[in-house]
Amino acid sequence: MSARAVMVLGTTSGAGKSWLATALCRWYARQGLRVAPFKAQNMSNNARVVPGLDGRMGEIGSAQYFQALAARVRPDVRMNPVLLKPEQDTASQVIVMGQVHDELRRVPWRERSNLVWPHARQALDELMDTHDVVVIEGAGSPAEINLHASDYVNMRTALHAGAACLLVTDIDRGGAFAHLYGTHQLLPEHERALIQGFVLNRFRGDASLLAPGPEQLQALTGVPTLAVLPMWRGHGLPEEDGVFDDRASGPVGDQAPVVRIAVLACPRISNLDEFQPLRSAPGVRLVWARHPRDLDGADWVILPGSKHTTADLAWVRAQGLDRAVTEHARRGGAVLGICGGLQMLGQVLSDPDGVEGPAGAMVQGLHLLDLHTRFDADKLLRETRAVFTAQLGSGRPWQALAGVTVQGYEIHHGRTELSSDAGSPDTQAILHDAAGQPLGWRRGQVIGLYLHGVFEDDAVMRALFGAQAPSLDRVMDGLADYIDHHFAPGALATLIQRP
């Protein structure tokens, strides 16, 4: 293998592994190196459509998709060979090399590792054979001693790649030095030897007060603290692993926002990373809605994608959000449904093959669009270029999209069409792919789209807001600048030097 591997491990989930790996991808790419990201297994309902094997499209976790963009390479399924998409608290869809493998869902967790590790190992070998640097992201903590024997995502991957490992911890949570020391000590000696540096992430305050902590930690472990990264909430990168910062974003008080947007925070929300441009757009205040009161004062309401549409629709009803959304639409408020959210806005959702529940089940939608959705056993995965119709009628904000071409992606089992018994002819197709097939519909101020990623398209953002959110490329450069400034001089270059 020709590449050098740098791996980001964490003391806990949410320590900042994904963020740091993305920054490293851009930093090494800016040195003129061929860089690829890798994560052996991800668990997330945030997924992207990328080229797969044998000419088929597949899906990977969004974090590795963004890391590939940071590395300035085309994302593909080898960068995240195993993806688990939680459907229930105790069950996940298993995706290997971009494709669903239903038989693996029934295999016990520890036994499954031996079946999927060969796929992950081969993908890693191929990336290392064709790149100069592979930036690897770990999962959770490498020191989960109850799972260590079957954990192939962390130290088994690190050993196979001969990776120089960074161990990052979230100091804002407290206990950072104990987390770093404990994680280091619980690893076997030959695995400890791979850890080249500690990183204190999300630090607030006077860095001089950390002394003599880093020095004492190095004396105990032999590992230096290579960086203290200050808290940075507005870096612009979407959160990873389905965990989102649900604080409201945007101006408050006297700084009146241009538009207030409420996104329904359903339990099985998927692809929520596509709303990051809204969080970064000037003049937009975005809130996550779990109760009807969260819709008060909203200009738009967004029903996002869902890994289990009918279960999330039941949750919407249990919270009383169905009535709140319907009342918002009745008053002329803007409503947008994306993928699963589109399906919820229709009249009926039918499941003849039992994709989401009992075979033959039929569930009533919110009846805001005259649509019928049928869940098909085959999942549709594709990158899609589509065009909004030039006749979008009057009324803000959707008429601004008339004639706009948008690039996005589709991930869905549902097949949706106009209801044959629609009582109103008002629902009209407003978005079509290159073959002329409808991907979006509108009725008044309510629209539903199958296309994910519309807010990541600059043309859409300009049309809707008259100003462009910071581009992803600018965000990636900002991340690289940040670690360049805060890591010890020469540390990042030293990580990829061969022993």
C-alpha cells in the first residue's frame, strides 16, 4: 500500500471526529497530495448517493461524502463500505458497498463483524493503493472493552493501515484528561503505540489554565497534546451521525430575520444535513419543531426526509403537529415536504410488500397534496438534475423557483403519483427530471419534492434568499485554516512521514 494513513479516534461519540477528519482531508489536499477519506462502518440516517460497483449507484454516510469533497475527490462507496441506517431502536438496515443486504440484518452484532470486515478491508486497500494519504475516521470510542474483540471500525482498521492516530476529546463536557488517559490505558500496548497525539476539542476560556494538564498527561502516556481547538459553532459543516445541534440559528431580537423556518424534528429524520445552508444563510432563523408551539411565527414549515415515514407520521399525529401544519397551510403559510415529508403530505401511503410494516398496510396522509404513495421493495438511488416548471403561479416564496435548474439526489422506496380519485385538480407537477418524470408537486403554498439537496444548490439559494450561503468549498478551506493555526507547528506534516 502506497498511502500513509491518518486516523481520527474519539474518546466518545460526538467528540469531533468527523469535523476533524474533514479538516484534515482539505489540509492534506492543499499540500498537493491525493487524499481519500475512509470510515469502515458508519451508523447514520444521513446518506448520499455516490458511484458504486458495476456501474450501479450506492449510498454512503454523509460525513464521508463531505470529506471526499474536502479532499477534492469524487465520492464512492469504498469510502464508507458499511452503513447502518437505524429504523428502530433495536434494528437497522445494513448497507454493504452501497447496497442493502437484508440477510445481514438478522445476523448477531458480533458475528456480523467477521462477515463485513473483508469488504471494508478490501475497500481500504484499494484506496491506499491509489492515494497518497487516506484520512480514516473511527466510530464511538476504540476502548469499548465489551466490544473490542469484534470492533473492526477502530483499532483493527488502524492496525491494518498502519495509521498514525489522533485521539480527540470534547473538553467542553468535562473530564477530558480522564477520558484521554482512560481510553489510552484500556487499549492493548501494541494499539496504544499507534496514538501519536491528543486533541482537546471545543475549548472555551484561557488556554493557559490547562497547564500543567497536557504536560502531566504526556508524562503518564508518552503522547503529546498536539492541539487545543477553541469552540467554533459556526464553522458551517453539517453535524454527523444524525445528531444535530437543535438550538435555533439565525438573528434574534432587533435583528429581524427575512424568513423563519421550522423543521419538524421527527425521531427517524434522515438527511437533515441538507438544511445546513439554511442555518448559514443570512436573514434566516431556523428552529427544530417537536411541539405545535414551535410553529408559532413560522413563515415556512418543512417536513424532512424519514427513514421510516409511517412511524414518523404517527409521531407527527401524536404530537398534534398534523393539525398545526394543516392550520399553517390553511392560513397561506409555506409548507415544504422532502422525500418522506412529501409522502406525508399526500392522501394515502400504501405498503403492499411490507417495506415499512405489515404487508398491505395503508396509512392516511395529511391530505395537503392530492398524491398517493406506494412503497416498493426496490430502493431508488440516483443523482438527479431537475428543472422547476416556468408556471409556478403567484405567492412567495415558491414562485421564485420558476425555471430554476437544480442538482440533487434521490433515496427512496416510495413511488408517488397524482391520486386517481383526487377531489381537487389543484395539485400540479412542478419539478421534472431530464426524462420529464415528475419529482415535485404543488397545491397552493404547499409543495413536496423527492429531490434531496435543493438548498445545497447555489441557484436555489439565490432565487429564494437573494444571497448565497457560504459555499461548501469556502467552509472546507475555513476548516483547514483553523487546524493549520491551532495544531502544533509541523505536527500535521509529521503524521504522514514514514517511520
